[in-house]
Amino acid sequence: MFNLGFGELLVIGIVAILVFGKNLPRVASEAMIAIQKLRRSVNDLRRETGIDQEIRELRHKVEQEIIQPVQKANVVRSVQAEFQGVSREVRQLDTPPTTQAPGKDAEPKDTLPSTATSPSASLPAPARETPTA
């Protein structure tokens, strides 16, 4: 209920001793009696109002109308399957298409033209000057 560590309980005990002194045992027993009366009153109120029964009925209704259909529909598996399908499609889009080696009929499309058909192939080679001695 309360998240109190040893240090906090020790401080509370020291403060209680300082405040109540010799009357601490009597005050502690009166506090316990008051807590027990409060618990009994709360339990009686719960029984009279029927709130516990209503909570149980609501919990049962939620389980039958929401939780069980969701489990039957198996939403998690269907979402996972859809995610895996989309993931496969994304991977296919990311991978480059396979290239085929050029055969007799296929010519490479992104290569430079050969020197035999280039315009510079028809020009004569520049003359070299030979040094005279």
C-alpha cells in the first residue's frame, strides 16, 4: 500500500517517540482500534451498496464483450502478418534489380560508345615533332 523503506519507517518511529513519549503504546493501540473500525465500516458499506457485486459483473461483462472477441480475432497475429508483408515489399524495393550479362541480342545501355564509332576516330592523329640535334 505505502512504499516506505526502512529509513522512512525509522524516521516515523523516532518522531512518534518524540511526540508521544510514554503514551506511545496507548496511542498506538487506540490507532489500531480506530483502523479496525474504519475497515469494518468500509466493508459494511460495500456489502450494503453491493458495489463489489457490481464491480464483478462489470469485469465479467468487459471480459466477455471486449477481451474475448479481441483474443478470438487474434489482432496481434494479423497485424504482425501485415507488417511482415509490408516489410518484404519494402526490402524488394530497396534491392537493385538483377542485371543480365549482355548476350548476342542485348547491348549494354550505359556504356560509352566504342572508339570505332566515335567522331574522334575519323580525325587523323596529330603529328609529333621530332627534336633536331
